[in-house]
Amino acid sequence: MNKATPPRVTAYINIHLSSFRFTLRSDIINHTDILLLSFTSNRSQYFILNIYSDSSHSALKYLKDIEVNIDNVLIMTGDFNIRDSLWDPFFPHYSSISDNLLLIADSFQLALLTPTNPYPTRYSDTAGEANLTIDLMFLRYGSTELNQHSIHPDWRLTSDHAPLSITVPIVDETINTLKPSIQQNSEQETAFIREVILVFKNLNILNISNKECLENMVNNLNLLINQAWKKNTKLTRITRHFKQ
């Protein structure tokens, strides 16, 4: 068994977000320059991709060559190390590497969006060297909530890269706190079991001559057991001590 290689890109998750169960998914993508995170919200799983593309574009080549289907990728971001007039108005040329990047984004159903403030993202301290736009963010197609991001040159401090930010709205999860149940060793449990036994005793299996007859019998059996369940249950409030 190959040991997972730790990624060179990093992520920091605030402890207040622990209920979303953020997880590093090296079981799906195992590359030192690619960080795939999953999290859960409203019983659905979502993914975030953070990528560093070196001068050889090894991360993009890896993603292009592997066959991986990941649904619900919300964001793909990172330093892609590609200069292109598509996202840098001060760079007049086109890069063929951009085609691979856009194909990868499209495979995850992501689109490149223009930031709210189109500043450069990589700043040079060398006189005469131009500042670059090489840090990008791809967001989910057709999303009305995830439709823009911002660049923050004033947040970069001693770094030569400006941070990118996006606000991800989190919808409150509605949890039903009442559940129909039958208390163990109660009169209701005894009555429910007695009625289910009676249902099976009265079951006529002599007329099962074809598949349709069998399906009708099973559906009727399911209906009678559900009726017995509903008749004997009562609503119980769910607490943290409630058993599954």
C-alpha cells in the first residue's frame, strides 16, 4: 500500500467549522501540489480544490491525465503560474496551457469569473519586473451565491502574492426534533408486535402464481405493517442522548 504524500499546499480550518467535517481527500487525489478538501452541509458533500502549478505545470498535467469524477466541486483556486490575456489585461498574449486549465475546470463544472477588483496577484520587488495575474479562482457554474471573488493586495504583508477571498453562504439546516417511535417494553410495543404477527398469520401465499401477484402481496404486507406502526407510535423529542 502506498503511503499518501503530504501536499505542499495548505489549508487552515477554523475550529468553529468543525461540524462541517472538513477532510483532506488524498484518497481521491494524491499529489503534492493539489489539495482536495471535502465538507458536508445539509447531508450533501462538497469539495474545494487548492492547486499550485509549478513552471512545468505538473499539477495540471496530473489532473488532465487521471480519470476522476468529483461531483459538487464548489471552488477551484490557486497559483496556476500561467500568464494569459484571458485574465490579465496587461498581458497581450495567449498561452496554450490555458486550454488544459479551462478543460479541467469544465470537467468539474466550474467557470473562471472576473474578480470584483481586477488587481495583479503576484507582486515583484525587482525594478522593471511587471506584476502578474497568475492566481485565479474558478467557481461553480450557474451559482447565484458563488458568483464573484476579490483580490486583496493590502493583505499580502511580506508575501509576494495577494490573497483571494470569497464568501460562501451557509444555509441553516432544518432538523426535525420530533420522531415517531415506540418505547421498548411498552404496551405499544406489545400491541405492535401482536398486530404484525397477526398480519403474517393471515397472509395468503397460495395464490402467488406470477411476479405481479408476489409484488401485490409484498406491497399489501408493507401497507399493513406501516398501519400497525403508525397506530402504536407516539412523537418523541430528539435529544443528544437519543439512540439511532
